[in-house]
Amino acid sequence: MNVVQATLSGALIGGLYALMAIGLSVTWGVLRVINLAHFGLILIGAYLTFQLATSWGIDPLLTLVVTVPAMFVAGAVLQWIFDRLALTEFNSLLVSFGLLIITIQVASNVWSADFQRMDATVNPYATESVSIGRLVFPVTTLLAFVLAGLVVLGVHLVLRRTFAGRALRAIAQDRAVAGAFGVDHRRLSLLLGGAVGATAALAGAVFSLSNALTPETAYEWFGIVFAVVILGGIGEVVGTFAAGVLVGVLSGVVSVVWSPATAPFVLFSAIILALLLRPRGLFAMGAVR
Amino acid sequence: MRIRTLTALAAAVVLTVAAAGCNRGSDSDSASGKGGGPPIVVGSTLSLTGAFAATGQIHKLAGEEYVDRLNAAGGLLGRKVEWKVLDDQSDQAKVAQLYERLITQDKVDLLIGPYATPNILSAMAVAQRHGYVLPQHTAVLAPQLTYDCQFPAWSIGPTPNKFIPDQLFDALDSLPTPPKKIAVVTSQSGSAAFVTDGFGDDKTGVLTIAKDRGLDVVANVHYPPTTTDWAPIATQVRDADPDLIISNGLGVDAVNLVQAMKQLNYTPKKMFALFPAPGPLLALGAPADGILSVSMFEPNKPILDKLGAKATEITTDFTKRAKEAKLPYTTFETQAAASWNAWDILAAGVTESGGTDQRKMCASLHDKGADTTFSGHLKFDPKDHNFWPTTQTLKQIQDGDWVTVWPKNKAAAPLK
């Protein structure tokens, strides 16, 4: 029962990893920007959820009505900055890391470095769950899983079935040629940046439902989210979701069978092995490029 | 010729006086006496940003309040006290550099320690190299704190790895149904792992003591400090179904564990959290009720009444300052009390030795000890690495607040 529950819990938390990773993966795959500031957007999304819920006493999920549009704008502005700076892929890594540090400092100044957590009166989700026999589905990770599934489905359909999606894939393959065929790279980049910001708002909100926030939290996401992006295949949204679930399950099962202390060792060894076998990612099928 | 001699003599006098003013590590301040003189500068770092900043801010507020009160009462030896505090960004490498700078460039008169054990160990090495006295707030890893002139402000005695489990099990043995099966969940970080597994060749800790007392350890889980997924740990604990969970972790580890167990519809029968951030556990509400932890001071009314009006003033003023600084948890409790003790120790070293000569201060603290507001008179024995007989108590969340419950003679309410 231990292992079954751990597999289930791992799969569900994998949804959160995927939700955090999708924006990073798409920006990297389509726009060739390794946007570490995406972690800053998730952090701000989480703090906004916390702030709105605790200050106004409203349901944390309702805060999405405010945070999603707000982070859409923030994501678009961020993308506009990247466009204006005309960064190479590697330079985007450096610049966005700088932006992340600034974001963390701003969060420290606004919300302090102390642990901030929605208390039980405004956040009933933190301890709620759905049970089937002895198997338990925690509401927060279930929500993350469902949201990640919906986002993946939406992004996948947009990329495959719409003109904008086909244009974005054309940009990913060759920006100059896409431009020659009338694809407005800048406008689509802003749109994509905004959409990525919106996913950051979702990820931040779900994270804040079950975790205490400190500005430094953003650094803790690096390892696992990058692992999910690379394992899933850069720019591969369905692969990112599958990789998130795989990473969650592997980590959960190893924690139960051996020890949580062994989990990072086994997880990252498995990832290295997987990338040796499939260097473009375990679930890469051609991605959006 | 005579004029030149007089000029040279005058210059020598001026230079000597100036040098005396700069020579902060000497007895000269007693000469400046109550008539004033340059301020006594205390140097330290605190983690104002980074991983330890949450608690670092508490120490900053407590220190500022202490210095304000000290100066309002005339300072030390009639001189004002200035506190030069630098941000070490929770980085122990920076701690060493900054303490070196405080001593060699800023030439501070006195030092006080940073926050968090790794940082304190870094600062201690620098203080030792320069022969400075170092009162320190919170490092309780007694075997590693070997410098004779470091003075702990929070003591769990010379063997915290024995004292903490013994105190906890003694307390629980006083209940009508003491626990028989325990689960131990341990963060792989210095002080937490020390209490579970001991240190070096000394393997004394929760696990060995539980065995000696005939307790059955039904789960023993170690996790990295960066753990974010608590479901697997909660699953193991739930399936082991212990009478008592010992969460030897830091910060919000206990909160995450309680929440993950609650999500699995599991409510622990009894739980102990070693060094939790006090605010977030209270914010959990009912699921956290009954959780035990260690404490050096809680501002419960019976305890404040025993300590007198000064303690009440200090705790009230701290809460006001903490609210102004927008700290989420504004109560003056163990961390702030440890900070206050450190400043009391520093002040006692100066006043009892009559100056800021580091060797004399160190000797005076060993000989005479220090009077503190919240822990009474402390005696320091270098054989025990200056770890004084502990005044540690156990606190418990009762009706949404932390209450001192053990030992009985210090309890504000009975243990439940």
C-alpha cells in the first residue's frame, strides 16, 4: 500500500512540476530564451495569491481572476524586454538569472524573508483530500495535476491546430523564413510570453496552497523543474507533462522504498542515464521546433 | 630650538591621545569613564537576506531594542553603544570575510555572533584567531564549539543529543498513557541530525535513547533539507502508525509533515517538532494542536509575572517593533530571548571586566558569569565549552498558542 500511495502521490505532484516547467520549456523551445525569470514569475504569482487571499479573505482559487491577467501582462513585458535586448540563447540565461535575483530581492522587501503561509481559515485546501479506500488524493496536488493536464492540452491544441500555433512552430524552426512568410514574430512572442506568465500564475497559486513561501523558495525549484524540461524534451509540452509525472513517481517510490535522502541521487542518476540514451529528451518527438 | 621641542612634545601628546582613542581593544575606555568618550562599537553579521533571514530579522529587532534600552540607561561604562550589523546573506563564507573586516578594517571594540549554527562556526574561527570574545545566540552543537571565549546564549547543556530526548521522554512518561511506538523523521542538517544520531563517535541520540527506554522505533526516516514532496514521508509514518512522531527538523519541516499527514487523513497521536518556525505551525490551526517543541522562553503570563515588569516591557516593545517591521510572527519567544541573552553576556563581560580588553572580558565571564534577564545568572565552564546548565523547557500548542508545559515547576499549563 505504501508503494501504491507513493506512486499516486508522486504522479499528482508531478503535475505541479509539469505546471512549473511548461512555460520554461515552451519559451526555450520556441523563442530560444532560457528564461530563469520564469521562476520569479511563479514566485510572484504565489505571493499574490497569498496576499489577496489573506488581505481580502477571499478563496485562494478565486485570486486567479486577478493573478492570471496580471502575470500575463508581466510575462508579456518580460518577453518584450528579451526581444528588445535581442539576446542569444546563452545570454538569455545570464540576463534572466539577474532578473530572477532582482525579483527575489523585491519579494524579500515586500513580503519579508520570513515564512508566509495562508492560514487554515482562508485556505481550506491545504489539508483536504479525496479518498478511495486507503488511497488518498490530496486536493492541492490533484488540482495541480488537473490544471497541468488542461494547460498541456490547451497549449498542444493551440500549437497544432491554430494559425498562431503553426506560426510559432515556424518561428521555432526558422525565424527569418517565418518572417518572410508574414509571421509577425514580435507580436506572437509577446502573446506567448503572456501565456507563459499566465501558467506561472497557475503554478504559483497551486504551490501557495500547500507550502509556506519564502523568497528563496524559487531556488529550490531549479533542479527538479530543469530535470522535467530536459527529460520531457525542450519545447515538447506533452513530453513535459509525462516527464513531470515520471519524476514525481520515481522520487515518491524511491523515498518510500529506500529513503527520501536517496531520492535525489536515484532520480538524477536515472535522468543522466535517460539523456545518454535519448539526448533530446526521453519524450521528445520533434517538439515544436 | 625650544619652540621646536615644545611643538614636538605637543605633537607627541596629541598623537598619544589620538592613539588611545583608536585603541579599542584596551582598557582605555575605563579611563574615559562616565564622562562619555567615543562610542563602544559592537560588530556582527546577521542573515538579513537568504535562507536564514526569517530568524535573522528577529535577532536584528531584538538587538536594536537591546541597544536602544542600553543607551537610554547610559550605555556601557558611560559610553554610548553603536551596533554595526552587516548582512551575511546566510552564506557562511561571507560570514568569515565580514567578521575579518569588522575586526581588521572597522576595528570594532566588541563582537556578537551571527545567526544559525554554520554561520556561528565561521564567525567563531575568526574571533578565535583574533582573540575576540564571541557571545553567540543559538548554536547548541556543543562538541563543535571548542573556542574558550565563545559564550552560548542558548544552552541545552553540554550534551543536547542526550538532554532533548531524555527531557521529552520524561515528560511523556508523566502522561497516563506514555508512547510505546515512535517514528523518527530527521532532516539531514547539522543540529537536527545531531539530536537523532549523535555526533562523531558519540552515537547517543533519539534512536539509542529510545532503545534504552524500551521504545519501539517503527519508522526512521532521514530526508534532505531541500525536500519539497512530503507525501512519501507522511505515507511511511501513517502506515507505521506510531504513538509519537519525533520530527527533528527545522523551519517549516514540521508544518509540511503535519499537512501531508492531514492530506492522508492521518492525525498523529502525539508529535514533537525540534526547531520549528513558531508562527507557521500556529497558522495550521487544529491539526497542529498538541504539538510539542523545545523552548527557552515563552511570554506566558505566569512566566512573565515571575520575571517581573522589565521582562514584560521588553516583550511588549519587541512585539510593537515586530509589527512595525511587518514580521508575520511578532511574539518575543525563544529566538529573541537567546538574542537578549547574548547581549546581556556581552554587557556583563564589559562591565565586570571594566573595559573592552578581550582577554579580561573572557576571564571575567569565566570567573563571574553573567546576569541575564530571561535565563537568570549564567556560569560558564570551559570544560563544557561554556554550555551552562540548561534552562530549556518544553512548550506545547494549546488552544492556538504556545504554552510552556514542562518541567512542572516552570509550566504555565499542564502537559496534555
